[in-house]
Amino acid sequence: MAELLKRENDIVTLKMELTRPQHARAALQFQAGGRLQSLPLWEGGIDEWGLAPSIASDLRTRPDESQFHIAPRLLPSLHTAWLQHAEPGRPLWIHLAKPYGALRYLPWERLLLDALQTPVLMLPDFIFPPPRESATMLDIAVCASAPLNCEHAHIRDGLVDAIQAIVSGIDRPVRLHVFADAEMGEPVRHLSPGSAELILHSPADAERFVVEDPSSRLLDSSGTLRSPWLLWMRQALKPYSTDAVHFVCHGHLSGTSGAMLLAQSPLGRTENYLAGPVGACELTSFLTQVGAWATAFSASRDNHNPVGLRALADEIAQSLPGPMLLFNAAYDAPAALAQSYRFIHAQSAQPPPRSRAVYLYCQPYLVSPTRGASDGGELSEQVRSHIELYSRNDTQRDSALKSLPLSAAASATRSPSFVQAASKSISAVTAATERLAEQVQVQYQQAMRDEVLPEAIVQRDLDTAMDTIDLLRQAVGDIERRRIHGEIEQRLVEIEQDAPPTVEALVEAPIEGPADSVIEHHFLIGSDVADSTEQALLQAQIERMDQIADYRLQVEQLPGEATESPLDRRILKAKLDLEQRKLQLSDSDELEDAP
């Protein structure tokens, strides 16, 4: 096990945690001799990072990330430790141990990439296996909107960049669902999505969801969807199993809570208060309901509040187990966004993005060298190794292990995600059920991590919750199987209806009508002249008639009862009609040839 842990869990992590409200410490964690080593690097006030005690209120009035910097006393020791314990090109993982307060506002990807010149990835504070996803076709929804008094141009450019990055970055068939302000429809229509299918949804379909709602989204912890944008998207995405949702938007900060700003209505920008900012609780509920296992944000170049959007992204990453991506076009080209999508959704191992513009939370299985291997058992064993390595206590470890499938061989796949179905798109209800199950497990892991309840109580509640989740999955699975079987049976019926009748069926069918019907009924059996000219068809009919005539001679040589069978009588009658037609054709040809 020690060698396995050393091989499979060989990542280097910068762990940041608060020791007091305004003080923190940093340690570099790495594998040595099969054990996790922790090397203290720095401890001090968070003001060394540019985080003043009044940072929350300061960011609401001056939301500028340029004021942040790496603690000067940390930089030399971090650089030295990194050179000693990490190979060139390896990513540095950032682990923000909860509660981490204002540390969420720091642009870690820029501060540490500038310091170490290596990719920077964020490590969630829970352990989870790869999510279940569609095996072939990925459904990705893209939402882009500019609130009142903000430029459309930057959001429009971000929308176009996001679509092109998705198409170029993902090596599987993709179906894109675009929800955008009406003014952005025209540039989307002129895009060439390549092999991807692009569906531009009409904002007019959102009309029934546009109502005045003065309540505050950010204070509502129920997760009820009130945003007309989210209601419209949920309705339009019902026939699909959505894998990822990408928002091109502005950020907003209310207190310490992050949010995103969209236009008041998909029907057009207005000063009427129709929809407030969308916070983490409402957005999490939406993502679960549509079945999305990955989330992405593109910050507008004139972002109203970059820190607010980062805070929202951080809350989503710590609430949902799938990857979370935040891209800021002000710091890098769209190619970095395409590389991020390739890293997340590829079916084989890909290098992580090395960009000052990419803030990415993900699980370590994405950087596994076994990603894309044909034997899924290696991937499952790697996930188990990570669970053993990063669990804070036995209860959290047991919870994470229970989230793994019972049979790795049966559940793992070539890609880094366990396959829920091999069809183009699994049902939305199945995907939503998986997301709900994952959320429940994440919440229990967080409770166990923080040790807020006695272990025996948490373990009992965990067992009950997991049993309920298993029953829910079984029930939804039964419904899904019946749906798939019904679709297969219906397709078989359609195929049978569309297929040409067999020879036996044609010969056994009653012969009615004139000789022409008989000819059409019998001569075309076994012939490949459906698209031939009339003359070729007649010639084929004559040749087929001769074959039937020869068959009649054979029938006449059989015992008497054989010629009296219904089948033989039909063949004989057909032959006589055909002979008559042949004589008619011959007479016609002779008349045409006469001088």
C-alpha cells in the first residue's frame, strides 16, 4: 500500500489555513517514503497578502484584485521547497482548509503562477470519485447576459470565445444550448460550430417566467429558483441531460457572499426590478435540477465585481463535487479556456492549463496517468488511495469510500468519469438524481470533516442517508430501464414497418386485382430494380416470369396433392397472368418494329 500511495497520490499541495481570524499559515505537503510530509513555510497576518481587516467592505466599493500579492516572507521558502520536492511542469495544488474566510478572495492562479511558473489547481476540501456522465454526446448550456448599464460587447465576445473554446477543446460530440440576450443572437448564428450541434434558444420562450420579484436571492437559503434566466433554462433543458453549464456574466458581492449579475429579463434590459443577483444557493439548486456535473464562468473584461464572481465560483466548487472553472479574459487568450475544457472533458490524460486566467477546482483523478486506461480498476484504486490520503478522520474516509461504486470493474470507464449510460444523452431525471446523491454525500463529508457531531451519530445518519440514496437510484434506474426498453421496442416496430416484406410474406399474401398487381407483387421479389427505369423493370419482370414458369414445370412433376396446395395455386395463377402479360409485351414490341 505504501508504494501504491507513493505512486498514485504523488501531488504537491500548498495548504493554507487560518489559525485566527486575521492570521494564517502555509505548509507544503508532498509524498516521501510513502507518507504525507508537511513542511511549514510561513505564518503571519493575512494583511501580508493585501487582505485588510475591512477587506469585505473594501471589495464592495473597490473590487480590484490587483491589490493582492503573495506574502513576501513566504516567497523565498516556497520557491526553495518547490524546487526540492516537485518536478518541473508539475501542477501545484492549493488546499484552502475550512474555514478560510477572506483567503477565498485571492487570485491564487496568478500569484503562484507568477512565483513558480507552474500550473496551479485548486483542491476541494472533500474527496469524491469521478461523476457519472453521458458516454458519447455532451450537452453543455451556455448563458450570456449583460445587466443594465454594462456593455454588451464584452459579454458578446465572451460568449463567442466560450462557444469556440468548447468546440475546439472537447474531442467528443457536443450539443450546445445557447441562452443569451436577444442582441447576441446574430453573432451566434454566424458561428461555424464544426461537428457540434448548436441550439440557439429564443428569449421569447422565457416570457412566462418574467414577473416582478422584489425578494433577495442572496438571503434565500431554500434554493428556490426565481431568476427568469434559470427558470427558462431549466424548462428548455428538460429533454436533455446537461453535463455542464457555462455562464458569461458580471460578478457581484453582497457582504461576504458572491453572486452573478444578469439582465433583469431575457426579453430585454429594463429598469424594472424583475430579478436580483443569482447567489450560490439558487445556482446550486439549478445545477442539480438540470443534472450538470461541471460548472464554468467567464468574467467579462469590464467585470462589475471580479471578487464577487470569484467568491461565487468558490462556493459552487465547495458545494458540488464536479470541476469548477473560472476564466478571466483580461489575463489570457481564449486558447487557455479551450485547454481547460480539454483537460476536464478529454477521454485521456491531458496537461493541466498553465494560465493566469484560469481558476480551476477539480479532483486529482484528472491528472492521473491512468486516465484513459482501458482497465478502470486502476482508476478506482487511485481514487481509493486519494481517499485514504486526504481524509481527516475515519468517519470522513468511510463516507468517501461509500461513494465509490460497489464494483469498480463494472462501473469504471475509459474516460475519467463513470458512465451512467452509453446513449447519446441519459435522461435528465437520472442525471439530477446523481447530482442530488453527490450533494448529500458531500454535505455528510463536510460534517464529518468538521466533527460537529459525535462520530456514532454521524455514522448512523450516514448509513440511513446512503440506504435512502441507493433506493432512490434503484427506483430511478428501473424507470430509466423501462424507458430505454420502451424506446427500443418502439424502434423495432418502426423498423419492421419500414422494412420490405419477406419473400414468404409476399407469396403467402392473397392475390387480388389485375395482372399488373400480380406482376408488381411477385416479380419484384428478390429483384434490385427499385430505382431502375421502366424498361429495365419490364425486362426484370419478364425474366422473373420465366423463372416462375420454370418453377411451374417443376411443380407439375410433383405428386398431385402438392399442386393443390394454396401456395402452389397462387404461384400457378401468377404464372398464367405473367405469361399473358409477356405475350402482350411481345405483341407490342413486334408492332413497334414493323415497318
